[in-house]
Amino acid sequence: MINATFKLAGELISIKVEGNNLGFFDVGTGLMTTIEGLRLSKAGVLKEHPDLKDNPDWRKIAIDRLKEHMKTYNSEMEKMKYIKEELNKFGYEDLMLTRAGFRPEKFNEIK
């Protein structure tokens, strides 16, 4: 299990990768959700998947595609590195990660 904390402006989020399961926790509000509970912007989804433009089930299909994409990675660390790269594109700053409950470490210190 790997937990990572990211920051965007004053918002802190924590993401947990455990096997093929993802969990998202908003530190400010205390709300936790799975991948199905993510807030998705249709414009953002269409940038990645333009074929979903006229599909009324665009949200469900996008989440299913993300789940399948995450299964292509061999380890939890590879999955977390992918999440980090995606969030960095949108201005999120990676703060730290914790592996299996051990001491937090900086992302740039991991190998």
C-alpha cells in the first residue's frame, strides 16, 4: 500500500494505491471516495478521449478506461508514479509518499 499527498493552491488530497484499488481523500473536507466517486470534467475527459464526445455514458466509460490502464502497471509504485505525472500536468505539487506505513519520503527521493 502506498499513500501520497498532493497540493493544489490550498487544497490537500491524499491518494492511496493498494493493488488495483485507488482511494482518494480530501484532507480539507475529510471526504473519502473510490475511483467511481471522482469528480470529472467533461472537457478534461474529452481531451484524453475525444471519441466520448456524444456518448451519454462518457463518465462511466472514462472511469472504466482508467481502471484498465492502471492494471497495465506491474507495481503500486509504477501506478503512483503515473498518478504523480498526471497530477503534475494540472498543477498539483507532490509533497510526500508513504509506503506500507513507513516514514514519509519525498517523491524525488524514491527509486
